[in-house]
Amino acid sequence: MKIRKLDQSEHGKTRSLWEQVFSEDSQEFVDYYYYIKTKDNTIYVIEEDDEIRAMLQLNPYQVKLQESVVPSDYIVGVATQAEYRGRGYMRNLLIHALQDQYSQKMPFTFLMPAAEAIYYPYDFRFVYEQKQIELDEAFFSARKEYKNDEYRNISQERIVDRDARFMDAGKMAAFVEENFSDCWNVVALRNAQYYQTQILEQQSEFGGMRLVFEEEKLVCIYAYAKEEGLEIREPLYLEGKEDLFWASVDGLREQEEKVSVYGLKEAPDWPDDETFAYKEKPLIMIRIVHLQELFSKMKIPSECEIHCSFAVIDPILHKNSRIWKLSSSKGEESLSVSETEDSQGVLSIAALTEILFGYKTPEEIRAEKSVILTEELEEELRKLQNFCPIFLNEIV
């Protein structure tokens, strides 16, 4: 068994393994992925008999983390040939990748698991639940009846929608920055390059990025795919312009076609009925990589004062396993981080992930294994301004 990081020129060698393991992906999507995404990503492989038997890919993102922008990797394409499974290849690849990420001082890494149980032993934890809706023809009919005549008679003079072109990427990035930049504490940086890539990705799924204008003003953007029915992803519309978004979707769908919407900014406030099915699905798991770097990005409300210390247990990235001292005086918003010998409690790296990313409270964590929390430490941890809300809807 040989584990190594491929040179960029070798990335195409992993395509056959991708096609074997992820056979549900269309040729158009795989073409896009290997032409665009593998240009700047990192691929680790395990070779046996000079052939690639397993792989793990890291797709780089710039991620907004509260007031900072940090590098992070989206772990994708974790795959092993069927006859080579059960040999610990995935574990070896994952630990190798995490150690390299630690050496780069990456605060955290993230993934969308095929199953939670696969990554749970490596201290990945769910931190983001995606808001999703399934809609049918009855929803659109009922919405038209529920709304007033103005909605039912939205004319092409008032609303214009079209697919985004490459030259629109800067306009889309500016729209999001101006109207939504303060909505989330963890979100992929939405610059022009990001939206150029998204346009290509959606086109590979027989869709695109849709722009909705009202009297020439951009009021909504969303992604859509038509690979298997109509799927809408991440609709972002200005306050009061929700009706224009739904009118645009109604124009895209085939008659009586069901519509799936993923990555809603907020839960719908419509009257409960049987025309739609809403849920919040655990979607993204995060793993803290370089804990000290993550601490350095945290903020404390200026009116608060924090002084605490606790031991962290990380069975994979041992340099995270220390007794950490966090302190901040009133009037300061940043944390002072150092090592100490006095501990008020013990936290596993996984439990700390759930606290820092706002998925669980210190009270909820207390009963977990590898956790010892004094009342004093619990009170201090509640003062931390966690990395929530989160908005990570990327596919690859």
C-alpha cells in the first residue's frame, strides 16, 4: 500500500474510480468536475499494484468566519474500489489529509456525509441543517389563490428573469455582498470567481443560475437544475420580493412538475397546509483542524469578560490536545489564547466543535462521554460568540 498526494497533472487518473463509485453522476457533471474543480484541488490516493485503489479529494474554499476570511477544504470524492474495501484505506487517507491541513493552520474542514456513522469516529459533527421544501402543483395553485390580484397578474413588464451569463458573476457577487453579507457567520465567500464556477456547475446539471429583475433592478438570484425534476438551490431574494421568486420558479417548471427547494435562507411563514412538505435536514459535518487558529478568529461581546481553562482531547491531531486558557477583558472583542496547567474541565474535540459552531449548548454537551464541565466553565463558555448561523450548501 502506498499513500501519496497526486501532482495536478495526475488528477485525471482518478476519474475512472469516481465513475465506478459515483455512478449516479451524469457524464456532463463529471466532465465539469474534472475540467474545473480538479484544476486547483488536492487529491490523495492509495495505490496497490501501481493502480489507484482509493482516493480522497479536498476542494479549496475561502470561507467567511465571523469577521475573518479563512481557507477551508470541502472533503469530497472519498472512494475505494469495491474489492479493496474494509482495509482501512479511508481512515489512512482521512488522517493523512487532516495532518496536512493542520500543518497549513487550517481552522476547520467540512463535508457532506453519505452517512453520519462513517465520519463520526473521526470527530466530524453535524453543525448545519439545510432548510428544504418539496412542492407540487397544488402549492402554486393555492399560492395564487392565497395572494392578491397583483401577484396573480405579475406581468413581464414588471418581472424579467433569465439565466446568468459569465459576465454577470460580478453583479451577483455584489448583490449578495450588499444585501446578505451579514446574515451568516460561516459561509463560502461569494466573489465573482465563485459565481462563475456555480454557473458552470449548474449548467452541468442541465440548469443554470437564474437572475430575477424588477424594473431592471436585480431582486433575486437562485440556482436550478433539471437533471431529475426541477431542483432550486439557495434562493436569495430581497425583502418583499418573495412573490417574484416564486413567479420565476413557476415559469421554469413544467406543468404539474414537482419542485424541490434546497438551502432556504429562512423557514417559510406560510399557513400550514398539505401543498408543501418542509424539513430541516442535517447536511454538513465539520471537523476542527487547527484549534488555536480557530480560537484566534472568535469574538467576544465587548461588554463581556471571560476567563476559563479546559483540557481538550483530540485522538487524531494530538497538538490540539492541551489545556487551553481563554481570556478577554471588558472592552475587548478578541480572545487571548495560551496554554496553562490548571483546568476547569475536559472537552473532546468533537464536543467542542458542537459548542463553538452553535449546534449544541454547553448544557447539552455535559452528558457526553469525554466531557467534564464545572458550572463555572459552563457559564464562561456561554459567553463565547459561536460561529452560528451557518450557510453551507455547496455540492462539491
